[in-house]
Amino acid sequence: MKNQLRLLGVMIVMVSIISCEKNENMEIREVSADSKNEVIEQLLQNGWDIDQIQILENGNLIVGGDVEISSDINDYKSNEIVSKQLTTRWLVDTERSKHITVYIDNSLRKPGPDNWEGSIVNAMRVWSTVWGSDLKFVRTFDSWDADIVVRSDDRINNNTIALANFPKYGRAGKTIRVNLTYDNNRWVTNSQKLHNMAHEFGHAIGFRHANGLDRGEGSFVNGEGDVGIVPVLGTPRVDPNSVMNGGTADNGFRGLSF
């Protein structure tokens, strides 16, 4: 993981993601033959297993278990997206990656087991102190000034501990949402909170699940080309210790591998 930041120079891969506010008691449906649209068809054509795609009541999609994307193909045809010459077409702007501001909502700062503040700050520090990287997360106490807002949302699916947005238009993913009622209000240790926050910050700067191919996750084609799953040179095909492995919500934090 550390090599990924050094080798890419924090030019992080990017998928166009749209965030949304979900209505109370939002239903999550599996994909059926009748519910397929152009976005779902392209996901399937590019290697995603159908059981890795779910449909929210508002029409958006959940892919890979913890990333929310738009189901409208027009959201991936914006002229604001520009091509760059690296491992993928969609990149976080280099200058923006040097100062990514993060706002922690009051819902995650209250006393007791629902306090995630310390773990969020520690996760920011984990990514900001990778040797050889200019990536920096900086806390802000002004939500309007934030590149990323981290807040609670107990309407997330019960078995999902948190959701993040991938970057869009060269900016970090706008929102990370934490499920304070995860797995029927089970106790989450500080180490598990740190692991999950480091994982979601990884998504917010553009990292895919390290084990995504083994989990049936595929690429995504938008209006201008394939954003892809791009293997990073110098890193292994399988990394059981990666903080970016999917399906690891119950893991404690063990640092960034490689």
C-alpha cells in the first residue's frame, strides 16, 4: 500500500461517484433481469459479479459492498472530466492531494461507544505520514470548507459498517458515512474503527478493494472510456494484510502493508 502512494505520486485512480441523501427506511434490492439498466449492463460487461451490485430505493447503486454510485449513465459523460497520462484516465489533482480537508460531524463526536473522532483523526494521520508521499489530510471544523465530510447514517444496510464516495472531477470523495447501528448495534473496538476509517479514506482518495478481482468486482466504463482496475507496479497480486481488502469490517487495524 505504501508503494502504491510512492509509485503513483498520489495520482489516485478515480471513478465518477455521486453522493446522495437516503430516505428513511430505504430499501435495498438485488439486481434482476427487469432492473438492469445501461450502467448495470456495463458493470457486468466489465467483470462485476451480479451479486456485487445492489439497487437503492432512490435508484443509486451499491457496488462492492461499501461504495455508492449513480445509476444514470449521463453522470459519467461530463465534459468537466479531463484525461491524464498515467495508469488511468481519472486522477485526483496532485495539488489537491497535498491538502485534503476533513470535517468530522458532531454525530461521531459524542461520548460513549458511538464516538469515532479519535479513530478518524488517527486514520488521517496514517495516510498523511506515509514516507515519500505528499498526501495530507487536514482537519477542519467548518463543514463548508471540507473536501470530505465524515458523518453517521444509521440507514445504511445493517451489515455495512461504512460507505464512501470515490473521487470526482479531481477532488476527493465528498462523503464518508458511518453506520452506528452496524450488525445490530454490535460493539466496535477502537482498532476496528481505525481499520474501517483507514479503509474508507482509501476509497475517498481513489483506491479500489485490493481483493476486488477475487470478490467479483470489475471495472466501469463511462461515456469517455474505461476507468479500469489498474494493478500498481511493484505490489503483489494478493495482499492479505492490505487495509483496502473488502469484506474486512470486523478486522482490527494492522497498519498499511508494503
